[in-house]
Amino acid sequence: MTSTPPPTADFPPEDEPAVHVADVGSSTPGWLRQARQLADDHGQDSIREALDLLAAGRGRPAFRIAVVGEFNRGKSTVINRLLGRDMLPTGPLPTSRAPVVIRASDEEGLTLGWPDGRREQRKLDDDTLWDGLIGPPAEREPGAPALSPEPAVTVAVAHDWLAGLDAELVDTPGVNSGTEEQFEQVRRTAAGSDAVLLVVSALSPLSITERRLLEEEVLCRHVPCVAVVVTMLDLVDVDDREESVRVLKARLSGLPVLVAPAPDGGESELASLRELLEGFARDSERALWRDRGIAAQVADHCEVMAQIATEACATGQLSEEELAERAELAQALREGEDRQWARLRSDLTARQLHLATRLREHVQKGRDGIIERLRWDLERASDPGTWWERDLPVRLGHELNLLARSSERTVLLPAMVADIDWLDREVAHRLPGAPRSPLPGSLELSAEPDVSGEVSSLSKTRLATRLGAQGGSILGFLISYARQGRRSDSGRFGAPPMLYSGVLSLVGGLLAEAYIRNATEEQRRQVDTVLVRAVDESAGAFRRRAVDALDEVYADVFARLRESHGAWADARRAAAEAPSASGTDWPRLASAATELAGRIRSVLASGVRVGEEHE
């Protein structure tokens, strides 16, 4: 059945004047009040809270620059370079638990503020400055009381450049490093900022998570000034650096892309980044740009309220039979979607098993190469026993470390990132707004050589052969003197002693060398046998550790999949069991929200579009 259109709205006040582009700033507070009143009157609490945050952001005096991105991409390092001091902690693990606001002030210090009004002051030179503020977020055990909220962190620094801009910098947690609440903090910070720097790594630029952050949480939130900063370019081959930046610029189609200054040096890159931010901040219409962004977000929220109200109107006009039919259809849809969630678990299991198979194949191929190279060394070793005891542990350890790095970088990490990105996309289709899964930055795989087994020693053999050669020389002298004695009795002279000695010594030496050669080859065969066993055992131990690391990562991925499925099921149950909002004037909300959104859009469309002046 067709739904009747809602009546004409009686909102907003009649005395509101016509608004021109130049009046966006003066009209934005009124639009905020009207939208908030609509949300409050019709029970839209989440939208009301979002509008309150927009109103608070509008009251900020400084130009806010949010630095966002995934964890371990160098966000804090970029801010430290802009400040010219090691203000923020850095490291390979997620550090920032909550956004850190950095403002210029003559009185330096760090201020913590809690929602209940408590405040704490810390000195910047205090060794405990960041205690309790960095590291992985605390997790609540099932059944345990709710965790205390993270405090708001504000750092005041004496800094001429920052003061001259009348700006503040905001360091944010990695969007894939923590809890859903942390992601919400990043989202709110980005949406409420005047400029956003998206920090990406040159090693893996613009992942799916980063693209979502840029498109859904920055550009769609109408942030006026946006730029991308590329870090870790020094880790890319020199010949590929320029091409990497060029490709990234092409993918971003018009957004500014700058190379981050290195932690030490990079003065030209630092100057370019500061120049860009100065251009953003010194715009004489910065307040208008901020108001335009806020007004656009108010229109977004109004359109969401209009959609909610329209759907409620349609539902309220259904007969009991139609409601029952809709409930039956909804149940069938839920069952079908449940099967899709089960299929996701099955597909993820298959992906994990496939990756484990690829890992085994890679380790087996690496094992064969290690044996071939070590055998080549063994063939050229003059003393296989010494090579086994002294050289092999070092050589095998080096080869195993190379195998660990190649397994992590070329097999495990790329496949894990691809699987997690695939799962995030699939979950987002079923549960919009689900938090992104953290991507593993490093598995820190290592391998230790296991060199065991007995190899016969050649030292006694070499000693015996040396004694044999010397014994032959001595025996030659004795024979020579004995023959000379007999021949002198008969009046004849025999061969000189040196001749007998030399001949027998030569014969003894040849026999000794042949014996040593045979013994060496026998020892080489022994070493070759235990060498293969040592490589097999070492590679097997590494493979087991790598599989354990793989299982650990995927266990966390499966846990997040279960959480997302649970959240989806809870949302479906809540929607099915939600009581009808009796007394709510849905037609009025639909009409008033649509009318207010249309007026805001019309005013914004009649002026210069955001970003047009920066192209």
C-alpha cells in the first residue's frame, strides 16, 4: 500500500531571514540549534550528541590540524619534526591511547582532564610524563565493571611557529590499533578539524583501511583542508621513490601529497610541509570554511533523521497482516544472513589453511636452497669437522634469519593483510560502521640453528700420518747406515743415507696424504649426513613457530568476526523488538528535517565549493 506524504513542516521559525553565502557563519549556529531541537524532540539521541560535538568544535579559537592514519606509520614522528623536538613518544607498537592536542603557550605542561571534572598537571621534563597514556588500550574482562574513560590530553608548548599560525596539532591513535571507542575518537577528531594530514607509509601506501578513513571519515565529513604525507620513503629503493610518489598522487587525484621529513634531516621536506600548513591556516576565510563544513554535516544529520522518520511512517501505515508478512520476511532474511556469516567463517578458515600450505612450501623451498648453499661451502672446506663446529652455526643462523624475513615479508604479511581487508569489506556490507581490524605490522619471526650430532675428528689421523712420514725418514736413515756398514766390510760404498731417507719419507708421505684424503672424504660424508638433519630440524622448528604466529593472528581475526556477528545479531534483535515510538510525530520530523537539510544545501551550493580555491 502507498504511504501518504507527510504534512508540510511548521519548522523553522518564521522570522529567519534569507541566507546568502556571506551569511553562512551567522546562520550556522541557528541551523545547529534547529537540528538539535529536532533530534531532541523526536528521541534521536545519537544524532543530538553528534550535533553537540559540532557545536563545541565551532567554538574552538585555534585552527585544528588532525594527524591521522594507521598505527606504526609515523604520525607522532611527523608532529615531532614539525615541533622540532621529541615531544611525543614513538615506537613500533601502538602508543597513543587517545587524541593528544598540542597548543602553543608560554606556560609549558601537560594537562589531563576527565569527564567528571578532575584535572591533573604534569611537567614536560617529568620522567613519568606519559605514564598511563601510551601503550595498548586496556580490555574489560567479561562481567567486569566498565573501564574508566581515557582522559583528554592537552600539551602546551612554547613554540613560535605554532603560535604564529594560531593553530593546534592533534596526534591520534592508529585507526587499526585499538578499540571501537578509539576509532570513534579518531573519527570525531577528524570530522571536527579544520585540516587533516593522512600519514601513509611508502612501503604499503593507501591500504583499504586508509582509503576508507580518507573517503568515509574525512572527505565525506566535509573537512576543508586535506593532504597526504608519505613516510618511510627512505626504506624504498632509490630508483623507485619518485615513481612511488607519482603513483600515489595519481591515485589521489588532486589532493596534495608531500614527502615526510626524515627523523634526522629532511629540511626541504619539512619546509614544504610547514608551507602547506601555513597556507591552510592563514586563509582569511578559515572561520567560513569551518562553518561551511559544520553546516554540511548538519545537513547530513538532518537527512538521516528524515530517512528514519520516513521509514517509521511507512511502517506505521501497515496492516497487521502486512506487519506479520514483513516480520516473516525479516526472519527469513536474518536466517539467510546468518548463513552468510557462517560462510564467512568457512572462507576465512580456508584462507588460513591455504596460507599455512604456502608457508610450508616456502619453507621447504628455502630449506632446499639452504642445504645446497651449505653443501657448496662444505665441499670447499679443508677440514669438514672444524667447519661443522665453528662455521656452520653462524652460516645456518644467517640463512635461517633470511628465510624468516622472506617468509614474513613475501608470504605471511601480504596474505594476512589481504585476508583482513577482505573480511573487513565483507563485514562492512553486513554491519556498516563496524570497526576496522588492526593489521599486523610485524610478526617478529626468528629462527635459531639446531646443530647437533657427532662428527669424527681428524686430529689423531693427521698426527698419525705426520708420525708415519717422519718414521719413514728415520727408517730410511737406519737402513742406509746398516747397508753402508755391510758394504764397508766388503770394501764397497753404498748409497748415501739421504737417498734412503728421502725415498721412504716420500713413500710415507704419499701414503699419509692418501689416508688423510680418504679420512677427510669420510668425514665430509658424515658432515653431509648430519648437515641435512640439522637443516631439517632447524627449518622444522622455524615452521612450527611461524604457524603458531599465524594461528595467533587468525585467532584474533576470528574473535573479531564473532564480535561483529554478535553485534549484528544484537542489532537485528533490537530492531525486531523495539517498541513503536508512540507519540512521536514522524511525519513532522520527516518534513522538518528534509526542509532544513534542503535550505542548508541550497545555501552551500550557491557559493564557492569547499576545496575549489585550493585546486
